[in-house]
Amino acid sequence: MKKLLLTLMVLSTVAGLAYHFNRPKAPPVPAAEPAVEAAPAPPEEVGSEPPPVHVRQELSGQPSTPPVAPVRDKEATTPIPGAKLEQAMLNPTIDLLVSSQTGYGQKQATWRQLRESGNLDPVIGELERKMTSDPSNADCAAALGQAYWQKAGTIKDVREQAIFAMQADRLFDTALSLDSANWEARFTKAVGLTYWPPTLNKGDEAIQQFLALIQQQENQSPQPEFAETYVRLGDQYQKGGHGDDARAVWERGATLFPSHEGLKTKLASAR
């Protein structure tokens, strides 16, 4: 009975994931602009939603990845081709995806290109080898999590899709255990919590993750993708029936990112 309930929970979560993956795509996140001038970052380009890791662990009996310490890779700027990824381009592409110096929008555009050109598998294989040889690399853990997540979006079988998505979630947890300031890993995980079925009561946990992100963000130079945190935290408050809190979060975001169309739209609808 326990296994049946766990399976039903996984399938409920995957139904939300399938909806997310099959929605029409929006334009990619633009390059970062100075200070408060930030453009909207659509959900597909700011990270995807992993289901929680404990479900996979209970289904498979596999232990979670142990925590280790982060290592930074150098920045890479070599673009990838639109067709099949050539072997000579593999390492530069991995460097770009793993580097903490690569802009988030550039990473998301690269993931989209890899997914659309059918080049995820060689990247996944190389990232897996990199994690095996350097398990202390938090940025690599976050990148491999993104790779698994992107792979889940290309799979039709919901059980296989759930396995990749939960592997991604475990890697985001690993990245955060290595580097709690890893924005990409925390944001992706927080968004994922918003896709859990309401009966599993993950809303408060999602709110706490977004609040941690906002605290982190406001101690850093503004980046375009930061605006999406305010949008999604407000959405969570509104979903829970806290309209005043939602409006306050959107107003705070709009003060910092006055050009963000998503925040403008949220505020207009809240008035």
C-alpha cells in the first residue's frame, strides 16, 4: 500500500511537470542590464521544477549524494552549433555550463539549444564523468541537475520522466549542501516545489526557499533573473489566500525591477 501511494504521488507530480514541459515557449532571458533595468525571465528559461528527492529514495532505496565542498571552473564562452554537437565542442560547452562566471541567461539559452538539437545525452555523460572525478564541484552538481531536468522534458514515459526529475532534485540538494548561495540550484528547487499537488502541502516550503533567495539577492548586485523570484513568491502567497502579502512582494520587486513586465502585470491584476 505504501508503494502504491508513493507511486500515485510521483504520477501526480509528473502530471504537473508534463504540463510545464509542453507549454508554448516564451522568448529567452535577455542579457543582464545595469542595476534595476531587468527584463522578464520566462519559466522555461529560469529553471525547471524538480519533484522532491525523498520519493525516489523511498521507491529505489538509493542513498542521497553525500555533501562535499565547491570548486569553481573557469569561464567558457565558446558557443555550441545548432546541429549535432561535435566532439571538439563538447568540453567548451561543458565549461560554459559549469562556470559560475557564465550568465544565467546564457546558460539557459545553451540548455534550450542542446535540448532542441538533441544534444543532451553527450553533455549528460560528460557531466556525470566530471561529477565522478570531482564530486566536490557544486556548480557541476547544479549543471548535471539541470541536464537531467532538461532530459525529463524530452521523455514521454511518465515513470522515466519522474526518475530523471527526481535525480535532478537530488543533485540540486547536493549543490546547495556544497554551496548554499548557489542561486541556480535553489531557484530551480523552489520553483519545483510549487508544482507539487496541493494535498502534499509543499507551499510553505516553497515560500521559505523563495524568501531565502530574496534575502540572498538583495545582498548582491541585481541580475535580470532575480525579478522572477518576486513574481513566483507573490504567486505562492496569492495561491494560499494571502493577497496583501502577494501584492507587497510584487511591489517590492517592481521597485527593484521597474521594467519587468511580469511584475507590472501582477500588480495591475492585484489592484
